[in-house]
Amino acid sequence: PYWLLNAGIKNDIPLKQYPPAMYQEVVNLLNDRSDFYCDIVQTGHDHHIHPKLDGVKSLVGMTNNLREYFTIMYHAEGCIGPV
């Protein structure tokens, strides 16, 4: 089981920016819980800005098309993102 995390920042839409330190705080809180048994997988486009976060598995830039991304999303337990 895993949760998806998209902490990416696009330069053309600054409204969607959320401080990377806050994403790291969320990751730390989830990883410290004894009742949370899911990995956290970071996804996103490799042309966007993605902060390197500790305690996550990175798939940034590793999906080749939307079909692959939606398959990963379909099998996730949940998603965390700015919107």
C-alpha cells in the first residue's frame, strides 16, 4: 500500500505553491505514526520543481505517459497535493 505525494511547483502557476518544508512535515508525521502502514511515493513531471523529501520513494519523471500515471494513482490508497 502507498500514498501518492505531488509536491511539485510550476513556475507559471504560483498560486499552487506550498512550502516544501510543510510537505516534509506531513511526510514526517505520517512516517512517525505507528498505525500508518503505507509508503509515500512522490510523483510529478521532471520539468517542474520537486523538492527532494526524506522518507519518500521518488517516481518523479518516471512515468512516460498519463496512462502510467493514472494506473499508479488508481492503485494508491490516497493522494496528497496542493489542490
